Amino acid sequence: EDQVTQSPEALRLQEGESSSLNCSYTVSGLRGLFWYRQDPGKGPEFLFTLYSAGEEKEKERLKATLTKKESFLHITAPKPEDSATYLCAVGGSQGNLIFGKGTKLSVKP
Amino acid sequence: EAGVVQSPRYKIIEKKQPVAFWCNPISGHNTLYWYRQNLGQGPELLIRYENEEAVDDSQLPKDRFSAERLKGVDSTLKIQPAELGDSAVYLCASGGNRDRDTGELFFGEGSRLTVL
């Protein structure tokens, strides 16, 4: 069964304090690993797609990396506006996205 | 460019009452998804359309949920009768021809349902 597990569930950082979020997955035939950002009361917003181990993608203070079993979302020198829930998803065998529960990030000034 | 539009944003109903949600996807997007998101959880797929055809409805509780996508554009998700456990945010998303490969879905703001 395709499965996505994210950790930690919640993360509180001070502004400028870099850290990483983890997404581990089990899937029969990875079709892609996807990161989304979700603000309160909003729908998820697409960030990155990673296809193969060793691949990296960057956007502003965010960098996503992928291994054969997990993905990391690195946040460098975060700002309060980076506060959100970050969702990881994998492409399932049925052609749909399977989401994890997310990591709620809070960045305090 | 307008994003995915959903209505209503909020709905409060008594259990056993019916409710319907409407979604207008991004123009030109042929795939449309309905997801349900419970508090503190990730979105879970209910149904996926490619144009007018429901290609994956395996997770849709068909005894009380129904959906339609007329003319391959707008879509409606209906619950009848609603149960307490149906309280959640119902998200609509659309994607272009390559969304199954890129994973890039565009989500609406969701419809928050509270069943009392």
C-alpha cells in the first residue's frame, strides 16, 4: 500500500533558524514526489516535483531533496511569512496524489 | 488568470440534511479532482475526472456521495444525507494535461462543512 509519513508534526523556529522537514514514503513505482504549501483557510499551493534520487529543487529559502526512501525540505534562514503547513505527496499507482498529514511550521520573529 | 473557484466557502447543516458543493476549474484544465481534508490531516482523494469521465471514484462513499461534471467544465459534489463524520473541508483541484506527471494541481480555497 502506498504510504507517506511526515515528521515532525509541528516545528517552531526562530526567524533565521534553519531546519529540515522529513517525508518518508513507500510506493510501488515512484511517479514523483511533490511538495505543497498550505496556509490556514486556503487550498494547497504547489511548490516542487522531484522524480529521481539525487534530484534537488530550490525556490527562495526552500530546497527539496530526494533519496530512494525519503525527501527533505530544507528551510534556510526562515522568515515569519514561511509559516504554513507543508504537505508532501507521492504519485500513486492509480494516478492520484497520496498526501501525508503535513508539518505545521511556525516561524517567530 | 482566475484560479479554481469553489462555493460555498462555509456551510453548516443538521445531520441527515443534503448539501452540495460547486467547483469551477481553471479554464482549459481537463482534469478535476475532489479531495476531502479532515482537521490535521492531508487531503484524501474522493473522485478524479478526466474531461466528463470519472476515472477514479474508488474512494467515494457512493451510498451518500455523488458527483457530476457536466460538459467537462464545472463540477458538483453532493452529500445526501449528511452525517456528523462528514464535517471536513472539501477541496476541488484542477490540472492540465500533464498534471499526472508533474503533480502540479491547482486547488481552490475549499468548502468547509460542519454537520451538527
